[in-house]
Amino acid sequence: MKPAAARYAVYAQACLYIGLIFCIVIRPKGLTINGGISYYGIYLETIIPYVFALLGASFFCIKAAGQCVESDLKPMKYSLTIVGILVIGVMVTPDSISVFMDDAHQAFGIALFVLQLLLSSWLIMQLRRAALTVVFTTVELAGGIASFIWLYPSHGYLLESQVVFQAGFGALLIYASNRLTVTSG
């Protein structure tokens, strides 16, 4: 893996969280309304930071995928590319427009979470169960379970649980990109 992969993983996380911070500052109600990250994609005043967050994360995730040049890293390359595409799918299917869009939005989101967990499991194996890979994936899994619990109630912590999930995945991706760069070389 080329050394730029870790840098692109950091950029993806930076875009996601910088955009999200702007969204929360502009519309803090999103923290309590239980609409998740996507809550910010339906309001005019938050659409620019929302698109920055998701499109930036998607772009740099796909750029990181392009750095996976070794044949043994093809699962990571393809997974990161698909993750980037699924993030765009989540972004372009506002769940409040129609039942069809809500179903498509949820399908993209579920596919995204599942693929991220599968990639995380693969990374655990690639890095021989290094302690931090297990810790980051456990954080991710806990966020995923919490997101599932908070998916439908009108009040809850969907946004916060999604952030925990993405933080676990992002930390794992950065860690693994640095480690695989060193070992692949």
C-alpha cells in the first residue's frame, strides 16, 4: 500500500467531522431529534456542510482505495471504493422525500455499515488481531448496535451512535493504512 493511503484516510475523517461540526453548530437540534447524520441533508442552511462532509469522506475514501496497489490488498481496495459509492448513495437519497427514498436511503446505509464491519473484520485478520484493530472494531460494532437500537424511536441518540461507529471505522482505517504501508512496503 502506498504511504498516501493513511493520509487520505485522515482527510476522509477530517471532512466528515468538520462538515458535521458545522451542521451541528448551525442546527444543534439534530443532536436530539434522532434523525442521524442524514438529518442535516434536508435543510437548506446545512446542505453545504453536509455535502462537504459526505462527499469529502467519499472522495478521500476512494482515493485511499487507489493506494491499495498490492494484489493481497484487493479486498480493501474494492471495499473502500464501494464504501465511497455507498456514502454518495446515502447523500443523494434524502429519507424525508418519499417512502421509496427512505427505503433507498436505509438500504445504502445498512449496506455501508455492513461493508465497513466486514472490511474491519478483514483488517483484524490482516494485522493478525493486533489489539488496536480489535479495540477500534469493537467501538465500531458498539456504535452500529446503538445505531440499530436508535433507528426508529422519535427521540434518541442516532447521530451520536453513527458518529461512534464512524469514529471506530475511521480510526481503524487510519491505523491499518499505516501498518499495511509498513508491512507491504
